[in-house]
Amino acid sequence: MFQTGRVMEPFFERAASEQVRIAYAEGEEPRVLRAVQQVLDSHLATPILIGRPDVLRKRIDELGLRFSIDSDVEV
């Protein structure tokens, strides 16, 4: 696992420096929301979640995630 991280490091650095936007079509799914948290923590991209804002807010709260659709991601 450590060697894999070292190999991927240049890709992560480049992604972070370019600040791309990534759209997540299944934005209401828990796995997707957890992945968005990791992307935000790593500063790799600006996530765009596709989904109903009220459902997104509820699921983010239920999962205990540290981001908000009002300030951290686009909907």
C-alpha cells in the first residue's frame, strides 16, 4: 500500500494544482458522499453532486461528514 501511494503521489499533486471539477451523478449514495469527503480532504478537485439538495443535506448529516453543499460543493 505504501509503494502504491508513492507511485500515485505525482498524479495527486498535479490534480491538486489544477483544481478540476468532478461531477458525481449518484450524489445521494453514501459511497459517493464518502468519496467526496476524501476528495475534499485531499484538495484534489471541486465536487459537483447531482441530487436533491434536501436529501443530500440529510445524508451528509447522517453519515457525519464534514462538508456542506451550501459552501463546499456545487449541486
